[in-house]
Amino acid sequence: MTQAETPVDTGESGRGGVVGARVGAGPEPVSDPWGREASPDAGSGTGRARIRRAVRALSRPGPWKRGRVLAALAVLLGLLMLLHAQITDRGGLGSLVESLLPWFGVFVPVLLAGALWRRSASAVVALLLPVVVWLSLFGGLLVDKSHAGGDLTLVSHNVGAGNPDPAATARDLAASGADVLALEEITSQARGTYEKELAQTYPHHTVLGTVGLWSKLPLSDTRPVDIQQDVGPLGEAKSDDVKLPYNRALRATVATDEGPLAVYVAHLGSVRVMPRNGFWTDSRDRNATALAEALAAERNERVVLLGDLNGTVDDRAFAGITAQLHSVQDEAGNGFGFSWPAKFPVARIDQILVRGVEPESSWVLPATGSDHLPVAAGISW
């Protein structure tokens, strides 16, 4: 045996053999837990990789730092709904926001989806503000507050100047079970049709200009209500006979078993989105102010207002009216009761407001040939 082949005794031969050592060889290869051989330098490389991963993890924003933009948008949404009355009405901005106020809740699930995608705890917490504000404003409308029965059923409908089938609309309304029926936007061409089709169900009626009232109970003290459609020297110079054909509000007394009921029917001025003036509401706002004054002068304790107000009760323009009368939809409805436009309602601009009577129920009737849906309510004494 040559010198190179001489075995080296390690002194550990008790387990059945001599462990040989390679002369001139480097350190023994290191095996990982899976039995794979690794370089002796692998440990230091793995350590550096772990350090790099730790540094990257620490440098990433945590769940409270991620999604700051989403959190800011959530806070702004909540403040917008909370402070909507403080928004300027220049260009009708305040009225526009308040008319669409319930729909701002749609942004909550959108922002929540973004917060979950970004895994942002701060955005989720910030969303509590708009959720609480929206529920405080509209949460009551999600509960059915209607009750069965009622002493009188009221229906109001803007029948639409462009209604292609007023006869069918009249028949639908007659079949609604209404005791008192108010119509708005009656054209001179369609007036005779409504009077003919409704005569059998409603023996008492009055039409003044473009608004009318049909009743199963006797009517008295019928008169137009001046809602300031004509203003300025030219308007003041017009006689009542000249104004009557386009009159848009009336008042009548309905004789009930419990006493007289003052009924107002109104169709306030239209609103328009105009390139230069924004959300134009001048005519409607002027009409609303005049109508509020007429209601304030009403001596009858029991009052009902039926009509197309071209605005929601959240709109600041109706503060003078809603301070005196209450919405039957808010007090005895189920849901928002949107009435316009008929094909896809987004706002309740057709209203039934009351004072001195008890709202029992409120609902929306099926579509007719109009671009508005009819609204109905049951009241009791």
C-alpha cells in the first residue's frame, strides 16, 4: 500500500468502520433538510435573502397606510351628505345635490370594494362615516311603515302633456280605488277625455287651467292659487281670465264625514340643466315660496297637498312647505317611492303632503302613458 493510500484512523471505528478523510479536500458538503447538497456558502446567501425580504416587508405600507386616497374619498362622501345644506345653491348646485341625495349611497359599496382590494384598514374605517350619515338620513325609508286601512285614499298623477292614450290613463286611475284624485298637466285637448272617462266614478270635479281635482265626495270653495307664475309689470298687468288657461294650482274643500278637508293641487315650474346657468330652478323656487305662503294662510286644520312639485322633499327649496306639511311616503311608506321618470324612476318629485290627518300608507301605482308614475296614499282622521 502506498503512502497516499494509507487510511487515517479517526478514532471512531466503533460503529463498524473507519471513516476516511480526503487529503487536501475542502469542507464537507452541507445537505439541506430535503437531502440535497448545498454549498457551504449557501447559509450566508440564504441569510442575506432573508434580510432583503425583511427589509422589503418593513418598507411596504401597512394596512393603515394603504389606500389613503380611498379613505379621503370616503370622508368627503360622508361630509357631503352630512353638510348638504351648506353647499352653495349657486347655479342650482345645492338643489341638484339634494335631489339626488339618496343615490350618493351607491358610492359606499364602490369604495368598499376598492378598500378590500387594497387591503386598506384606514379606508374601511373611514367608510363608517358615510354609512352612518346615509342611514341617519334614509334608513327609515328601508322599513315598511304602512298600515292597513284608512278613511280616505288619495291619488296624484302628472298625466303628461304628451300622453298618447289619456283615455286608458283615466280608466287606470278610476280603477285605483282613489276617493280623491288630482291630475296635473292636463292639456286642453285631453281635458274632455278625462272628464268623460272619470265621470262615472267621480261625480264631483273641477279643472282650473292645467290642474284638476276629481272626488267621490262633494267639493266646494274651489279657486285658483296664485303661485307667481307671472312676475314683473307684464305679469301683474294680466287679468285672471288671461291667466286661467295656464293656471297650475288650485284649492278646494272636500266634505268628509269627519269635517272639511282642504285639498291643494299644484304643478310647480320645471327645472332644467342649462349650459350657462347650471341647474335652473328659478321658476320652481318662486312657485314653491308662493305656495308655502298660501298654505300658511290656510285656516283649515286638515290640509292635503297633491301634485308634481318638480323636486324632492330633501330639496331646500321646499323648506317653507315641509315646515308645515309632512310627506306620507316618509311617515307611512315602504322604500323611496320614486316616481320619475316612469321608465327608470330616480327621484320622487310627485308628492302627497299632509297636515292634521294621520298617514296610514303610501305607494306608487303602475305606469300609465305618462312619463310620471302615479302616487297614492291612505289617510285617516
